[in-house]
Amino acid sequence: MVKQSPKQRVIPIKAVTDPNAKVYPRSISGLFQNWRIAFVWLTQIIFYGLCWLPWNDRQAVLFDLEERRFYIFDLVLYPQDTIYLTFLLLLSALALFLFTAVAGRLWCGYACPQTVYTEIFLWIEKWIEGDRPQRIKLDAAPNSARKLGKKTLKHGIWLLISLWTGLTFVGYFTPMRELLASIGLGSIGAWEIFWVLFYGASTYGMAGFLREHMCKYICPYAQFQFVMFDRDTLIIAYDAERGEARGSRPKQMADHRAAGLGDCIDCGICVQVCPTGIDIRDGLQLECIGCAACVDACDQVMDKMNYPRGLIRYSTENAVAQHYTRPQIVRRAFRLRTLLYLVAFLTLSAAVAWSLATKVPLKVGIQKDRSVLYREGHDGAIENTFQMHLTNASEQERSYRISVDGLPGIRLQGTDTASVAGAAMQDLSLTVAVEAGGAGSGSHPITFTIVDAGDPDTRVEQKASFWLP
């Protein structure tokens, strides 16, 4: 017989007799349910409202793919700024590692779009069809005008929410007001129609039908989350030592411990309120999304039985097994792996913030005219031609002064200024001259300096090569 190391953990996977059975979550109230409601409102106010917020005569957040510009309040990003996308992905990964190692699946339970829209759809379902017993009874009942009417109304509202969600999603890529105007005029583009319908259908299908199947079988995070867990990770925990043996009993029972019973009265309400339909008393499971609905439900039952709260609670495996106090749980949250995640996250966040704060709102590209390596001007000077690409990353028109150095007597022929409209680009053809004999033959490094006439701190230096015969 092979002994199991005390550090090893077995994550129980409960046998599911019918994986296609519909889950009917029971309504619940309580502290954690209030937090879930608050996050539903917060996330949806941001998502539905941000595309309507005006900013600098445009939409505050707009990803303009056609013009290849991303607007995020005062920040204007171009394809050359894709490094920030890399930083964003790294920060997201570090945040995922950090929060999961400390507090498990809080994202899944409170802010994940799948959770949020499933919650919204359940509110509508409850409003039209009733709470859990009424919904079960209605689905089991034979078809009737009443049943058809309720189902039609429910799905009609679901579809309206889904379509508006798809429209809002597209509104971050096509300005929302322009998008609605194009719908009214019948001139909406094919790609906008496709993405409105695709995103709307995805919302309708995942929140209305797939629901817990997304969290249990489809979402990849559910499958690898335990790689980031350890015995000091905060989870929804059932205190088996206190709760077992389960069993019903009259509320007036004087001493249930004397009768061999634990605090769990085996009412099953913790299972009924679970949005994924699991029994948290079976231990830590892949399907648990950490929403704490079972905590609210169990606390209410404990209150009615005059037992202490916390039979099911946010805790850690070590805390439950070794009876840690809350300060001990908090102290153990600051362990080596979480501190490393935190330091990496804060360091990268500070670097990105500094980079954005010091970002110069001017981008310059220089390319030598390859058709003619050099030519002799009418005054005998040697001339090279360059193509300069200026990008004004601010939203106000800017004037720039251009200079060049690196060789004796080097100068620009013609204009040395340029004006570029806000959030626009401009190409210039520049002729640079050097007196014949001013340097040896071959390639010589030179430097172009572009300075904002209204803001001398905005300057860019760009290297190039000047050829002499």
C-alpha cells in the first residue's frame, strides 16, 4: 500500500449522473450575493456606458481599426505601440497568477462576463417564471398557452439584451453614434452586422443555455486553476470536522452533539443555490467558481438553528484543518510565491505607467531615397534625398522644426518646418546637402532632430546615413 505524502492533495471530482441535467439555482440573499449584484451593475455600467462618453470631440474609448488608431481617453495609440499590448497581456497573466494564488476563482465568481450575463439572465428568468420550484414545475408541465407566453417573453428579453450587447461591443470599433445613425439610414456595413449578430448570439447562447457548462467543461481556466492553488489559497471551504455527521433534527434539539450529529442539518440548500450544481460538502472541486452563494445560504440556516456561522466559509485548506485565526490566514497569504507575483506585477505596472507618462506624442520614420544614392546640386554640393514620415500622436495640430547634423556644413535644402493635424500623419521629402570634399567618400552617420515648436520638450532624434562620392 502506497502512503500519500501529507503535502499531496487530491481534488475530488464528483461523479455526475447526468451532465446534461439543467441546473436551477435557487435565489439567495446575503453579503456575498450583494457583492455579486454590485459587480454586475459596476461592470455593465462601464461596458454599456463607456462607449457613450464624449472626449475631445470623439468617443472616450474607440478602437479605430480603419484609421489604425486606438483612443483611450487622452491616450492615442498607433500600430507602432503594440508593445503596450504585450505589456497588457503580461500584466493580465501576472494578475491572474497573483489573485488565483491568494483568493482562488474570485474573477469567476464576481466579474467574469459569463457569470455576469448568466446572473442577468437568471434575474429575468426568475421575474417571469418564478423561483426554483416554479421554474422546475413550469419546465415539467405540458405545453400550454401560459407556458408558451412565459417562455416567449423570457427569450424575447434575452434576445434584446444580447443584441444590445453585440451592438455595444461593435460600438467600441465603430463610433456608437455613427453606428446607430447608419442603422437608422440602412447603411450599416456587412462586418458590423456580422459582429453584432455574432457577439449577440454568443451572449444569448452562453448566458441563456450553456451557463454552468461553460464554467465546468469549456473554460480553460477551470481546468488549470489548481496548478496555481496551494493549501493556503482562499477557497470556499466546508468544515467537515464541525459539520459531520450530517442529519436532520428538530430546531429545539438541546444537544445535537450528544446525538452524534454535526452542525450540518443536511437541508441541501447549499446545493440548490449553486450556479454550477455542485455539493461543496464533497470538498474542493473543479466546478466551484467561488461565488459564495452557498456561504450566504448556509449562514442563514445556521442563524435559524442558532448555530455559529461559518460552517461553509471563505477559508483555506490549512486554516480549516489546523484551525487558523483570521490574522493567521492573512499572514500566510504573504508567502514566497504570492510575494514574487506581487513584486513582478507592481514592477511591470510601474514601468508601463512611467512609459505612458513620458511617452512623446510624436513618431518619426526616416528612409533614404534608394533610387538615387547621391547627386550633385547646382551649386556643386552633394545632395541626398530622404523620406520622412511624421505621426502626430496628440489630438491638436502641431508644428515641428526639423534640423540635421553630423557632418561639417550639413544643411537642409528648402523647408525645415512641418505642420501636422491632430492624430494625423504626414510624409515629407527632405533634401540634405553637404559641400563636396567636406568628408571622405562612403556612408556617414547623421542625425535628424524634430522639435515641437510649441513644446520644446517634445523632440525626437532619428539616425540616418549620408552618402558621399
